[in-house]
Amino acid sequence: MPTINAYRVHKPGGPDALKYEAVELADPGPGEVRVRHTAVGLNYIDTYHRSGLYPLPLPSGIGVEAAGIAEAIGEGVSDIKKGDRVAYATGPLGAYSEANNVAAGRMVKVPETVTDEQAAAMMLKGMTVHYLLHSTYKVKPGDTILAHAAAGGVGLLMCQWAKALGATVIGTVGSQEKADLAQANGCDHPINYVQSDFVETVRELTGGKGVPVVYDSVGADTLLKSMDCLSPRGTLVSFGNASGAPPAIDPGVLGNKGSLFFTRPSLFHYTLTTEELRHRAEELFKVVSDGTLTIPINQRYALKDAVQAHMDLEGRKTTGATVLIP
Ligand SMILES: NC(=O)c1ccc[n+]([C@@H]2O[C@H](COP(=O)([O-])OP(=O)(O)OC[C@H]3O[C@@H](n4cnc5c(N)ncnc54)[C@H](OP(=O)(O)O)[C@@H]3O)[C@@H](O)[C@H]2O)c1
């Protein structure tokens, strides 16, 4: 049983609630693989777990995404071998660590064309963008879509991938630098929503028609306004809470505003089986390997500096993806 360094949360709170500690890691159980991490993904959901917005049984590990080497193989695992390069985006929480035991059925082998850092940066964000654009609402050539936080980790991948599918992308961003970055990643019309009313701009850009889908990861500050950007029978996808938990939606309002569809999807429900998970991961690896998608890793921190990484992510200082290096 090795001793490793890992973050633990004992009490919900701000970034300081993350405590880096030496812990004993059990040998992998049946169906599990111990992964020695080479890169760990930073995701906004980690802040919800840390702050208590998504309550956890405490104390708890933290982090849901990493890449590394399969170091020890549990009983009954046949598809992953010792020494394989693997990656995962799944619970139970514990990716902010030097090593973690993960169910073999929730991990994928990383192809040679993808680096460990890329894998750690894209598994969760990339598979999320895959299901949002292909399954939650199927984006078609000629669609105009609205994506919030377009210069973020999920946002830049969404701009690139939606553009590659033939869509026109309108994206909201918090600064001019972020607008330029989103544009360089395929966002046709970045809107600085700190300075201007994004509902008005979306209406102008679409000749008053509105868009068939809004991907809203910002939550509290944007969700109700996002509804006003939709065309009749449009789909409002609420998939995050970067500005706080979104308000309740009254079904009557969905009717009055044009027989709208409302959904609150989670990656977990779009990767229910190992087959579905590996299918999405393969599609993601394919578009990264052929150059359709580039993974913008714009910040790197030592794993021991995860507190600073959380401060920067919540302070809207990061763009694209961030990795923590053990
Ligand atoms: N449901 C799912 O399956 C799923 C999966 C993955 C991610 N997500 C969600 O997708 C979103 C993006 O995740 P990410 O890891 O890629 O993060 P991110 O987009 O890189 O960071 C969050 C961004 O949200 C924007 N934002 C707006 N208001 C904010 C506020 N009050 N405080 C902080 N940020 C604010 C900021 O961009 P601006 O400054 O440009 O506004 C910020 O950079 C998160 O909401 C996350 O929970 C959901």
C-alpha cells in the first residue's frame, strides 16, 4: 500500500479548504487500476465540490480527471495492462493526487498522437462538448448557436467543434482579450457580456429570429436572459453554475416564450456505459489527432499549487484548459 500526496477536503469552503496531505492508497480492488498521474485536469466542478455547492460526504478526495500510467492492476481487469498510458474523467473524487484507483471500465487508453497533458486537459471538457453538440442538441451545418464563457476550457473547445460542424458561433466573454481568443478558436461573434446586453446583440445578429440552442454554463447571471435568445421550440441547455446556481424555471414561462425545451445535462448520464464512454473518447481523440480540435492548455500549475489554481479559475483569470502537474 503506497503513501502518496493527495488533496483532501475536510470542511467545505474557499480555495484554502483544499489540504495537501500524505495518505495511504489501498491496492486496487477488483475491476480497478492504480494510475500513477502525470497530469491532472482542473475543472470548474472541482470548485463546486470544494465549496459545498455540490455537497460531498466529508472528508473527501477531490478532482475527477487525470492521465498517467497504469501502475497496478486489480483482479478481473483484462483490457488495461501494467504500463498502459491511460486517462479518465470520472468519480469517485481523488484525481488531485499523485496516484488514484479508478474502475477500469471508466478509463481509456491514450493514443500515441495525444500527450498526457492533452489527455488530462480534454477528457472531461472534450467529452462534454461532444455530447452537448451531438446528443443534447444535434448541431447542424447552418445553425447559429450561443455559447456562454466562450473563452473558457469548455468554451474554446465548443467554439472549435461547433465551427467544424458548420455552425455560426455566437459566444459571450468577460473581456476584450477573451473575445480575441474566442474568435481565434472559431467564435464568429464574441460578445463582451460585461459591457453589452447579450440578448439584444443575439437578436440583432439573427435578424430578430433568435438561436435554436443556448449552451449556458454561467447559470445565475445568465440563464433567464438566455431564454430570451431562443427561437420558438429552441433548446435551453443549462450545464453549469460558474456565477452561482441558476434560478428555478417555471414551465409556464417555457410555453410563453415559444414552447421551449429545457434540460440540465451531466456528462455522467451521457457516458453511462463503458461503450458509450469509450465511443465519445474515441471521437474526441480522432478530432484531436486529425487537427480539427486543438487543446488550448493555457495554464500549468504544480499540483501543490492547486489552491492558487482555484483562485485563478474562480477569479475569471484563466482561459482554455488548465493542468496540474504532480
Ligand atoms: N454538465 C456537465 O456535464 C459539465 C461538464 C463540464 C463542465 N461543465 C460546466 O462548464 C462550465 C465551464 O467549465 P470549465 O472548467 O471549462 O471552466 P471555465 O469556463 O474555464 O471557467 C469559467 C468561466 O465562466 C465565466 N464566468 C462567468 N461568470 C463568472 C463568475 N461569476 N465567476 C467565475 N466565472 C464566471 C468566466 O469567463 P468570462 O470571464 O469570459 O465570463 C470563467 O472563465 C462550468 O460551469 C462547469 O461546471 C459542465
